[in-house]
Amino acid sequence: GADLSRGSFALQASKVSQYLTLRGFPGGFREDVAELYHEEWRATGGVSDLATLQPLPVSLQRRALLAMHGPLFEAVAFFREHLDDLRFWRVLLEGLEEVVYMKGEFLVREG
């Protein structure tokens, strides 16, 4: 359960920290990486929603995502028009990936 997630997450953070120290990365950089792990834990509890839901059929993945983020999907007309379209969700879920960004980063995407 939660203890396993916390242990796995802490182990990964520790491995990265040890690697950065071993390779002589500057302290400020190591602090930024530690802050990233702290923020990711705060936001997710060390659990990837997409990875956890991926084994479920698309219909259940859709229901789970709508239960967690329904107001977000309903606020965007494009998504609102496709809430019941399982083909749409199958394509959408195949292309989703979770990405973590540092606080204050600016994202610019083309396409």
C-alpha cells in the first residue's frame, strides 16, 4: 500500500541523490533535484495514476479519470464533446504520459 509506495519512492530519490553526490554535482543542483522529488511526492504520493490504471479496460480508465478530473475535462469543449466516446479515450489514453516539471518552469510546445 502507501508504505510500499513511500519506500519505493524514497529509494529512487536516495539512489539519484547518491549518484549526484558521487559524480560531484554542485550542491545547488542536488537541492533542486531533492525539491523536485519532494514536490512530486506532495502532488502524487508516489503513485502514477496512469501506470496504475493502465491495466484496466479503457471504459474503466475513462471512468476513473473522470472521477478524479471530471471538472477539468468538462471545462474544455473539445473533451466535453467526447466524454462518452470510447474510441476517443482509447486514442487519448495511448498517447498520455505523465511529466513532472519544476516549479516556475515555462513550457513551450509546438504542434
